[in-house]
Amino acid sequence: MLCVVYHSTANGQPENVVLSNYIRSNLDSLLIKQPNALVVIAGDFNPTSTGLKLKDLTQSNNLKQIVKFNTRKTGTLDRFLTNRPAIFQLFQLPKIARSDHFMILAKPITSSA
């Protein structure tokens, strides 16, 4: 499952709850049908402006945030959440055009066997 999110800076606690519940219910529904499904939820969550806590998205879903670098000059606003963190390697790429966010490249880690 791939989900891309933009959580507007205009959002607050009520919208944070709606977003968290929406992700949780859809993820639960998917994993009941496909328990081994690869899950990736990525995007701009604007946690500084919205107050959205990372644990609200990861705690009950067994997801891990694997971005370990700034995605904007002011911090890590963009997330890459997955249930299989060991299979991805992330890289910070330059900004595109007038964007104030760095790009994220997610590459699968392949074995050399």
C-alpha cells in the first residue's frame, strides 16, 4: 500500500484525529486482508504547524519513520513511514524549482547474494 499525504498547515487537533483515524482504519482493513502487505505512507505532515505527533501515526500501526535528515531548512516536516524499514535506504535530494522542501529518494536495499 502506498499512501501520499499533504496535511495542511491550517489543520489542528480535530483534523489530526481525523487523519490518524483514517490512516489507522484503512491500514487495519488492508492488513486483515493482506497481512504481509508492504506499507508506505509518505508526505508532508506539517507537524510543527498542525501539532500532529508522530506517535499518533506509528504507535498503533507498527510503522517506523525512517527519514533521519531535514526535509526543509527548519526540520523534518516530511515523513516516510513503513512497516518494513530495513528494506529502504533514504537520501536527501535537492529542492525542485521554488519548493522549500528537499526531495526524498527511497531506494530498496537489495542483497548481493
